[in-house]
Amino acid sequence: MSGAIVAGVGLSLVGGLFKSGAARRAKRKAAAQKRELTGKLQHAEKNRQTIINPYEGTTNLSALAKDLSGKLSNPFASLGVSTAAAEIQIEEADIALANTLDTLRATGAGAGGATALAQAALQSKKGVAASIEQQEAQNEKLKAQGKQQLEQLQLQEGQRVQGVQLAEGRRVQTADAAGKAFKFNAQERREGDKINYLRGKRDAAEYREYGAAQRQSSAIGDMFGSLGSAVIGLN
């Protein structure tokens, strides 16, 4: 009976040693993998990209907005009435009237005819002056209105160009910031996925190391249990 017990104990010890050795080798392999993966994980975490501010390069576009009020003027401020033409016409009428009166006196015409002629000449001078003044005033008015319209169009065009410049500047800056943010987020996701992958493999290696250690302890426990049972059986 004792021989059978010894043989059984021997088989148990051999089996226990085999299991313990296999568990020890598995634990060492798992530990080596864990160390390697831990190093890779630490390197990946240490070398993550630096957090950026995608709006760091944003500039102030207010310089593009210019004050156009200096281009405005009052085209009616210098509006005047020209009397030069009327004065010439009046002077010519006076000369003609004087010549006519001299002729009347030389020919012995009556005073009534001279008076009527003078009144007619006066009315003619007034009509000429009024016509010239009215025409020149109208011309000045139209000229001033045209200048005012031109200035308004120039001002509107300047405002339109400034609006385009400001809008385009904002669009370019917004697109640049969005591009930087997209690039950063894409890189961040890629690096985060790599870190999570390495962390998962490292944790799996740690679990394998722990499981191998448990199996090794169990195998050693089984060997001592077998020895204890054999001792009790021999006694």
C-alpha cells in the first residue's frame, strides 16, 4: 500500500512541478510583455501633441475699416450766381441807348420818343439779365447735384469694398482656425486610440501575469498537499 502511495505522490509532484514550471514561464513572459507595453504606453503618453489654440494667429481686421467721411463735401457750399454776362449785356444796352438818344437829338426827335425808347431798352436789359441769371443758376444747381450723386456713389463703393475686405478677412481667419482645430482633433483621436490600444494590451499582459502566478501558487499548493496526504497515509 505504501508503494502505491509513494508512486501517487511522485506523480503528483511531477505533475505539480510541470504545472508550476509552465505557470512560472507564462508569468515571466507576461511580465516581460507588460514591461514592454508599459514602456510603449509611457512613451506614447509623454509624446502626445501639444495642446494648441487654433485662434492664436487671429489678427485684428479693424484697420481695414477706414473713415470715409473725409471724402464727403457739400457741393452746394460754393454755389454762386454769375453776373458777368448780365453786366456785359446791360453795358451793351446802355451804349446802344446812348447812341440812339444821340441820333434822336441830332435829328430833332421829340422827348416822348426818347422816353419810350429808353423804357424799351430798360425792359430789354432786365429781360436779358434775368434770362442769363436763371440759366447760370440752373447750370450751377445741376452741376452741384451731379457732384453730390458722384460722391454718394463713390462713398457707397468704398463701403462695399471695405465690407468685402472685412468679410473675406473674417472668412480666412475662421477657416484657418477651423483647419487647425480639425487637424489637432484628428491627431488627438489617433494618439488617444493608440494609447488606449497599448493600455488594453498592457492590462491584458498584467492579467495573464496574475493568472500565471495564481496557477503557480496553486500547483505548489497541490504538491505540498500531496506530500501531506502521503505522510498521513504512511503513518
